[in-house]
Amino acid sequence: MSANQLTEIEGLETLPVLRTLDISKNNISKLRGLEQIESLKFLNVSLNNVQKINQLKFIENLPLLTEVDFSVNPLQCCKYYRQQCLFHMPQLRMVDGVEITSEEKVKSENLHGFDTQDREIIFKSLLPQEVYIDRRIAMIDDVPPESDNEGDTPYNSNVPAGVHKRNRSSTQGNTSLLSGPISKSQTSSQAQG
């Protein structure tokens, strides 16, 4: 089903033992139609137009799903993208071709506040006179809410459709994606300009 100019996912409920689905290189923006395929283990939706994290609601209850690939989708620009994928689908072992680490799983739970009650109990047992303050660096409250409306823009509305930002980690090593290593003089002249 890859590279067929699909815009919707339909008719798959008649395939109850489907384990691998490659719907890459289409124009799919919604994952509705996948929620009935409980045998699905691998889903490739790369090179599509999925923009919102709330589309994960259609695949989050698939118990055998362990690998998803959303590479080159606007969805990847959403704040805390990988942690949100893991929160909705904790059974995942791989997202976008990259294995999930135990550290990422913990960060996903922390982002959604799973450990705050335990932290507060420990804090109050050690410092009963003090007031507990949640000091997590990242919280799900930092993520702008999404709506189900078709016309609404995704999180990064300043990113034009079809243009995808790379992870910050891929550009932090003082390299330019277009011209190779950046010299110190280029860095300082860019900072001045």
C-alpha cells in the first residue's frame, strides 16, 4: 500500500491477522481505520502528513504493536514527540527506526507526572515542615493542546507544510547540514549577524 497517493485508511478490518503494514509515501493525515487491527506488530507511516499526537489514539490500544515509523511527518515536530509516543504506546520497542531506551520510558512517565505522588510522599517524610513543589523540568502541561479540527495547525505552526525540522541533537555538534563543519569564525559571525 506504499506510494499509492492514499489519503485515508479503510477496509483493513477484513484482515484480522495483518502483522505488518507499510502505508509510507502517501498523503495520510489521520490514522482512523487502524484501531481494529489488533494483530498489527509493525506500522510504517513514514513520508505522510500526520501532524497531531492525538492521532495516536487510533493505534494506542493495539496490544502487539511494537514498532512504528513516523519518519518525515510533521508529527515529529511536536514537543516531546518520542515521549508522547511512548506514553500512548508503552509497549513500543522502536520508534522511527531507533530503539527505545529504558531512560526514554522513564522520561515519558515523568513527563506525564506518574512519579509526582511518590516524590511528594518521600519529600514530606524527609522534610515534613516544608511545602512540596513539583520541580520537573518537562511537563505535559508545557505541550499546547490539540484539537480534532481539520483546519487547525499543528504545534509548530511556523513550520510550513511539507517542511520538517531535524532534531536539535543532530545539529548540536557544530556541523551544518548543508556545508559540513562550521568554523569558529562562522559561528561568531552568525552570532553577530
